Amino acid sequence: MGTSPRVASLFSGCGGMDLGFYQAGYEILWANDFVSKACDTYARNIGNHVICADITKVDLTGIPEVDVIIGGFPCQDFSMIWKRGGIDTDRGNLYRYFVEAVRLKSPKVFVAENVKGLLTANGGKAVEQIARDFAELGYVVDVNVYNFANYGVPQLRERVFIVGVRADVDWKFTKPKETHNPTSYVTAEQALVGVHLVIANQERQNITDKTRKMLELIPEGGNFSDIPKDNPLYVKGMISHVYRKLHRNKPSTTIIAGGGGGTWGYHYEEPRPLTNRERARLFGYPDDFVFEGSVTEVRKQIGNSVPPPAAKMLGKHLLPAFTAGVLTERREIVHSIRGVKRLRPGSLEQVKLSLL
């Protein structure tokens, strides 16, 4: 192995996770996503090693030999895992391609990202199954929730990282210590300093006078529920992220990838939606990272991505694994979910033999 750990990336999106690992000193050799404009963004900013194709049609044996596999597999159908064919449903089984890539390449480490709801999907059975599948390949697996604001991202964004270290690697993963807390969070105002000077991805949306008037009634950090109930502009029954405005002295709340009117996220001072460049700042993307596609397509790319500073933090934390020795006696195979360790079902000896 050279001086830089080698990376293959699945479900890469526009490349937020890849960018963070690159910034941490890794070499990205291979990537895959199926969204055309996300691939265009990736190729423009990270490299032309991205394969733009449906993962189900990609020859995973063609992935080069790597030290780590990263990615954020889709989670939309985990609610269907235990119905109509179980975990083999078309969308629910896409994580299996990540598992298969890990099986084929046997990297020292893998990192998979997903939404916090994965922990409770199907009463916790979905994440148990996923962790077990990786453990059965001979990995010590840790599943934990990370609030990225606690690691310097100007956004209160909770996501799950599933980290696996191959059982023969003489290094134990522990969740990185948090570097920020509510008294030291990076605020929206700090994140947006000078953003108006950046040209790329600054398209502004047209909004109606009615929407503008609604936004003028909402204070910083508020949402539609702050509109007086006796005001004709008040609408009942909406969810909390509708017409939600930034607060200049706090991190952004979670930036979402899609949704119609009222879901775009709004500036703390001006009565308008955020631009995509402002969203990118709230994710920690550098200003020279230019997104390809329409306003809606770029919004989706950003909202679905891993903030690069969070990926960089985790990448740096993992570096000792790649210089650690290899054990002749493999560690006990366990997986840990929310701090609770469970021996995987089946014979540990069989797992050890499968790795020889």
C-alpha cells in the first residue's frame, strides 16, 4: 500500500463523502452513482473515475483493490423489508450491493452512512440485519448516530455511520470525540459570511408576494407556526420544516433534499429561500465546488450528501487502521448498535475460517 489509503465509493452522489476522505489524505480510485447530474458534479470536482450507472448493472468485480469502501446506500424502502418478499425488494436490497462489494474486496475498513430512522425501521430489525450481514463477512461493526453540528458542521444534522473494521486488523474503532457543543457551534451567520461574493449556484427562486409576506411574519429560527393564528396567512396542519427560517446565532436545522412549497429553507434576514450556494456553505462545501444541474437537481444533490467536514473528521479518525498490524488470531466478531454489543448469530469459528 502507498502512503494514502485507497478508496472505492458506492452510492456516491455528488461526492460529499468522497471529498471529505480526499481532504483527510485518502486516494479515491473508483466511484459509482446512477443520477446523471450528480455524476457530472462528481466528475467536475473530484475526478472522472465515477461510473454513472445503476448499481444493479455494475460489475463489482471491476472495483480495484482498495483499503476502504465508503458510501450511503438508499434507505427509502426499509419500511418494506419485512413485507412483500422481505429484504429482497427492489429498493430495500440495494444495501446488499454494498455488502457484496465488501465481500469481494475485503477492505480493512468500510463506512456506510444512512438516516437516523434506520435505527428504528421495522422495529430495529432492519439495522440488525444489516449489521449482521457485515459481521458475517468478518467485520467488527459499530452503528452510531452522529450530530454533525457536534463536529463543526453549521447544521444540526443527525445521521448514522456504520463503521466496520476487518477482524484481523489490530485496531479498535471507537466513536470520535465531539469537538463542538451548543456553546461553540458554528452558526449560520458564520457559515454564510461573504457567500454573496460567490458566483456559482447562486440562482434565486421567484416567490409569490403571499410567501414573502408570510416570511416577514416569521422570526429567525421560526416556522409557519409563528404566524399569528388569526392572520389570514396562517395555515393549519403543516409540518415543522415548512417555512422554517435560519437563526443567525445557531446552526441551520437539517437541510432537506426535496419537497414543495415552504420546504426550501429560508434566510434569517431576507424574506427569501436559500440559494444552493448558501445550502452548500451550510454543508461545509468549499466555494470552488461547483454543482451541475437545475436548481432542483442541485438542491437534491446537496441535501442527500454527507457534509465534507464530517467525512473528513471520520476519515482522519480512521487513519491508524491502515498502518495497524494484522493479527494471526482474529478478534471476536461483534456488532455494536447504539452502544449495545451483540454477538452475531452462528459460529464465530466459521467466520474465522471464511477469512483465511
